[in-house]
Amino acid sequence: MEPTLTSTAPNPASSSSGAPETVAPSSHGDARRSSKILRIKALACEVLARQVYLAAAQSPHAVDVEMLEKGLHDNADTLRSELQRRIDAVPETRYDAVVLVYGLCNRATEGLLAQRVPLVLARAHDCITLYLGSRQRYAEQFDAHPGTYYFSAEWLERGAASGLAAAGAAADEGMAYGSRLPSKFETLVRQYGEDNARYLMEVMGSWRQHYTRAAYIGQPCTRCDLVSACSHDAPYHARVRAAAERNGWQYVELDGDSNLVARLLEGSWDEEDIIVVPAGSTIVATFDERVVRAGNPD
């Protein structure tokens, strides 16, 4: 059973007492079907910043966005703790739902508790699904080309450093199902010493042999409405192409699809692709095609 969302946004049809109007989504949780303006808190990974800000601006609802650092993905427990901390801080008197613009993300979102406000989450393993628009399209890509490392403009430009300088210094950094690249050499030196760091880099560097393709996922450009052919993304294309050449991979460009992110923020919460976790419930990993579901806390 889907939660009842309560909005405190002004409405001419509300009672003279000023009591908030209650909005009940359909059986599929689709909040678009109500004329009520919901107040949504969006907690999003910064690697989806462009899609999220655009979707928030176009949403029929009032959306407040908080971006979390890309580096939190390095440790699932750390990301989970930070997300829970921010969820717990959301006041139930101000917001009707907390939208998590994340996937399962190495199980980092598993176990998150909807304290007082419902949580909304896409049925996605990771951000690649959100870039491609559906888990079905991601599955098709994975089945046809399992050895693919994915890149995007946001992924390259976000991190400890920023912009193309960071992309150039770490142009091999991308996204792959269930894996991530090792820490930079300098970090390993600080932790383990130079000799051990060199050995670890050599061992961990073997990840490259499992990949054969570098895919740059483009999104529609807000300046020219193009995707792969957009000249504004050309510097990023060049970085990924260079990374592919260094590793002996095929280079391809894929058209991104922001519809899943847009649906999260416009309140189009159909049960097939998006779950609504009622207050008092948690996110549970299903290990099947559903990816996640709502469950009772332990």
C-alpha cells in the first residue's frame, strides 16, 4: 500500500483553518495525477547534477535539491550513513516526500529508513541506469557488451578536483557495474608506503583486462538540444577517446535518456520503475529484476 503524502503548500481549495491538504497517490504512486503541488526534497549524487537541476526546474512540484559528493561512493557504509543523516533531518511539516536520485549503488541505499517522510527511489542498480533512462536499456547494453566502462560529462568533471583538469588527470575514471577504480597512487603511498603502493597498483591495475569498450553517455544539451553531436561536449569526448586508446578499448557514444530522473522529480512514480517507501519502512534489496522494494525495519 502506497503512503499518503501530505503537502503544506498553499491551495485555494484548502479549508479556512489553513490545515494542510492530504494528497493520496494512485495505486502506482503517481503523484502527477493530483493537482496538488507537492514539496519534494531531492537528495542526489552530484554526478547527475545537470539532469537533476533541469528536472527540478521543469517539475510541476516544488523541489529543493541537495547534492552529495561523488566520493561518498567509495564506501557504501559512508554513503548510507550520510544519506540517512540527511533523511533524518528532513522536517515532516515541510516536505511530502524525499526523492533519492540514486540507484542501489553497491547496496549503499539498502537499509535506509524512511523516518517521518516517504522515500522515493528508482529501481536501478546504479547511476548508469539513470543515465540511460531505464534498467531494461542498461540490461540490453550489459548483455551485448558486458565489458563496458561508462563515462559522462558530470562524472569526469566532478570529484576532489574539478573541470577538465581533473578529467585529464584521471581520465580513466568511469562507471562499471559492481566495480570502481582503485585509489590514486599518492593515496596508497600515504596509507601503505611507496613499495607496497606500487605493488597494489600493479595488482589492481589488472581490472583493465576485463573491459573492451569505453562508452560516453551524452545528455541533451540545454544550449543546442543535441546529444552525441553536441560540440559543447567535445572536450569530454576527447578525454574518453584518449582513455580508450590508452587501454586498447573500443570507443562508442551513447545517447542518454533523462526520463527516469525527470519522472522521479515530477511525481510520476509508477510501480514498475519507481518505489515509494512509506514512513517507518526501509529500502530492501531484492536481488531480482525489481532491484529494490519497501520492507519493515529489523
